[in-house]
Amino acid sequence: MKVLVSDSLSSEGLEILKEHFTVDVSTGLSEEELVKKIKDYDALVIRSGTQVTQKIIEAADNLKVIGRAGVGVDNIDVDAATKKGIIVTNSPEGNMISAAEHTIAMMMAMSRNIPQANASLKNREWKRNKFTGVEVKGKTLGVIGLGRIGSEVAKRASGLQMNLMGYDPFVSEKRAVELGIKLATVNEIAKAADYITVHTPLIKETRNILDEEQFAMMKPTTRILNCARGGIINEEALAKALESGKIAGAAIDVFVEEPPFNSPLLNFDNVVVTPHLGASTQEAQVNVAVEIANEVVSVLTGGTAKNAINIPSVKPEAMAVLAPYIRLSEIMGKIAGQLVDGNYEKVEIGYNGEISGKDTRPLTVSALKGLLEMALGSGVNYVNAPTLAKSRQIAVVESKSESSEEYSSTISIKLSSNGQTKLVAGTVVGDEPKIVAIDDDRVDIFPAGRMIFAKHINRPNVIGPCCMVLGKNNINISGMQVGRAEIGGVTMMVLNIDSDVSDPILEEVRKVDGILDAKLVTL
């Protein structure tokens, strides 16, 4: 496989990639140059310099993964990549500490006028009174975005004896208490905080999260920090607030346009600026390169991407619990997709017992992948399965219940179409997936290879003739499970077989007296 590295990457990261793949390093490519070049590569590794546009992605016939050495992925068209089934992954932990430390450094530099005092003294001036600063002890820091970096900033600010407020719609009250943070809205932070720092990704919901409305609420002593992404703070509104004296200062490391040579923020004496240095430490450069290299190696060698942007990300400790259920979900999806007659408009996925308390998003994605793969082929993957379901107007409904009658955890998949349903339920025994129900029939199946699911009447002289059809056609039966039903009732028989069954042979099975239907399922 071939990997293209289109931005500078540390030698440690390159060496990891070169151990497994052919690696080409070609930096400074234009969009047109990258369009011509990308079709030959299985992976693209970038930093902030390369803009991965829809045009580039459409030309990427072999691309399986885009790896961003760093946190932000706003220079990647993630939607276009998702639609094409390309995993987008980043390295959020490699520069976490560097970014947090830079935020604290910027806050202190702004508070004590260090850059201005440094420039003045080097200009052979001694103006101590001009650079009187303020202490941060006892001041209130508002942290907008309490992810990895925001949380690390909060920890360090707590050590400086600051009071903490925080906004993050995905952080629980319990987690906030652990961090010593009082949860608040953005507007509440704007009104009360002495310092406000932003640490969110740049998405539709966070663009200009601090705008004219919020600046109008702030105290004249408020100071603003942005060491995350340009665009989270409305730069024009910030400039107006600084010019009018509405706020006391700002410290900015990132800008909407970089380099920001035309930005009015460069004109204020009370604004500290740095050229996007949040991740620029020797340690961070190595860390993000190694982290993204390992991600790319994992994806291209059949593993998972733990930091994927466009598929649910799972922490390693959680993956140890979820992995067998991910496998179970995909197998159940494949079985359900082959048992159902015709199209379906609704997929209901139920989680019961202990598994209901876990992050089930990867399980739902796995179930959809298995389900749609049966209809759409190998082009379905963990990235595009939800998008494909949505584009086909298939409703996906999840439900959770803490109770489970017989097993500690069970998963069910029910497909609905025109009033007809097909249900498959399963669990994990040890680390092995087990199917425990098909529709109303209780079964006990460890799915593998090829299986014949035969709906039949529970009476003598049905199972034997069915097996004889397979025997005379030299098809070995390696396992059998028969559901329980009253004599004369309808139940399910599942036969594990060791070779393919042709349509004529399957039709012969269906013609056995007492067999109502028979379907071949291949995993």
C-alpha cells in the first residue's frame, strides 16, 4: 500500500509508516497537483497546510483513510470523505498538553503585559509603570468546550487558584464536579467571567460562539483567549470590543485567515498574538506524528481507528468490553439482511441488560454495516453505513432497557416493511457471538460460515428428509439447532453446513413436506 504525506511530519512518524508501506513525502502541493496525484494512494497524511477538498476526495479512487496530525479537521471536507467511505482520523492527544500549556502561557503573558514589556526594554526603555498587570488568583475563568484540552486548561487554572465556569453540552454535572467547574451557558460566562477561553472544534454550532451579543454582556475587565481554531470567536466583533474599550484585552493564537497580516487584531497594544503555536513544541510534533502514523497503520492493516472523526470513537478501555458486541452486531445485521424478504423501511435496534449502559453507537454502526452489506456489497463500511441508510430513507431507531431476562446483555435487530417484521436477537458467551432468537423462536446458535435457516412444522419426518437432500448432494452438516414448539406448531431449524448450496438444491429442501421456507445465510 502507498501513503502520501503532503505536509511536514516528524521523522519518528515517517519511520513508523515506512515500516509497513511505501511512503512518498510531497509538500506544498496545489489542489490540482493533489487531484492528479492522489488516485495512486491508500492513505493521505496531512497537518494544517493541506486543504483536502471535495474535488481531491472525488479523485481519490483508492483512498481509505485521511490522517490529520493534530486536532482540527476543518481543512478536510469530512462530509465528502464520509460519503465516499473514507475514514478521517486525527491525533487529539498528541498536542493536548502543549495546547493547554500555551493557553495558560498566553493568559499570563496578557495579564502581565510580558510581550509589550519585553519589546520596550529591548528598545532600551525602562517604563515599569506602563506595564502594570493583574493577578489571576481569585479571578473567574470561563472555559467554553470541556474536551481534552479544555479540561487540561481547567486543571492548570485550578492550580492557579482561579474560579472555574464551563460550557459544554456533552459534559455531565458529575464530570464538571470532578473538574471543579460550575456549568453555565455561554451568555452566563460572558456576563460573569474575568477570562474566557475557547476550546471547541470549529463546526456550525460553534462558529462565532462569542459574537457582538456576548461582547456586549462582558465586564470592561474581561480578557479573551483563543488557542483553538480561528472562527470560534467573531474577530470583527472582538476588534470592535477592543476598540471601544468594552473588554480589557485578548490573546490570540489562531485566526480565520492565516497568516493574519490584514487582521485588525494586530493593531492593538493590549492584544498578545502568536502564529498558531499551540502545538508547536518538540514533544507535540513527535507525539502527533507517531499517533497519526499508528492510526494509519491500524486502518490499512484491518484494525480500527480509535480517533476517527466520522465513525464513533471508542476509548481503548471501553473497546475491550464492546469488541465482541461489535462483532455480534455486524453478524446479526448480516443474518437479518439475508432472512428478510424484500426491502425494509425501518430498523429497530434494542440493547438490553448491561450493554444498555455502554456507548452503543459503534454497535449500531456495525449492525447497519452488516445489514446493508448484504444488499449493497463490500462498498459498505463503518464510515458510510449510517449515511447510506439515511440516503435510502431507512429509519433507524435505538432503544435501551436495563433488564434482560436470561442473559446479562442482549441485542435485537428488527426489520419492518409493509407491516411485516423480521427479528434477530443475540448475546455474547465468553467472547463468542450467539444467536438466541429468530422472530418468536428461541434458538441456540453460534453463527459461522454457511447456515440454512428452515422454517418448518414441528412433526416427525421433516428434519430427516431435509438432511437427506443435503447428504445426497454431498453437503456435510456440521451442526444443527431446532427451535421448540408444540407438536404441529411452526418453528425454526438452523443447519450449519460446510459448503455452498446451489439454488436448485435449496429449492429441493423447500419442497420437503413440512418445510415452509428455507434460506441460505452466508457470513
